[in-house]
Amino acid sequence: MAGPVARPVDADGDGRPDRPVDIDGDGRPDREPDPALTKKPRASLLATLGLIVSVVGALFVLSGTLAGYGIGLGAVGAVLAVLGLIATRRRHVAGKTDALIGVAVGIAAVVLGVVAMTGQFDWPTTDGEWVGRFREWLDSQFADRF
């Protein structure tokens, strides 16, 4: 007949044992809990923040008028995302995909912003009033049909 089975003690209610586990009941712990496995997984704040700032920078660049600010936000977002990527090396830190997308979008915002500032393409440019131009174009396209 087997001896009593000792259950791990969970005093704080987080689902992880708070002390070593004694399964066979001999009074000695069978194994120590692995500290790397007892940490709760979390998302990297830097990776998430880098993604958000990079996307805002890309939207600023796509507006054309705010391209200068978009270049700065894209660069800051890419740096934050790289720092977030470094933070995801730890086992319990998630967010590697967020960081990679943040780096890519941030670099794309910087490149597209520089192209917009130098005027190498028709759009986006920094001369503004794209909404008014788009409205006039729509009016010219649908004026005869309605």
C-alpha cells in the first residue's frame, strides 16, 4: 500500500507550488520547483510600445503633411521595438512578433518619410491638402453620374 501523497502547497492561490514538492511522503522534497517555470509569462512592454509608436509614425508619414514628425516617431518606434526584441530573449517574456513588426514598420516609416520629404514621388508629399484634392477628384468623377 502506498503512503500518503503530499500535495504542493499553494498559499497565494496563483496555481504554482510555494515550496518544494514531496510526492512519496518520505519527508524530503523530491524536486525543487524550477524558478524559470514559476514566473508568470508576460508581454514585453517595450515591444508593444515600439509597435504602437511605429504604426503611429507610419500613419503620420502617410498623411504627407506630418511626414517630418512621422520620421521621428518611426525611428523612436523602431528603437523601442529593438529594445523589446532584446527583452524577449528571456524565457517568460513574450512579444517577439510585436517587436519584429514594430522594427519593420518603423524602418518603413522612416524610409517612406524621407522619400516624402525629398519629393521623389507624387504621394505622399508635404504640400498638404490631400483631403481637399481627393474630394475634388471624387466630385469630378461622379458629377455626371448623379
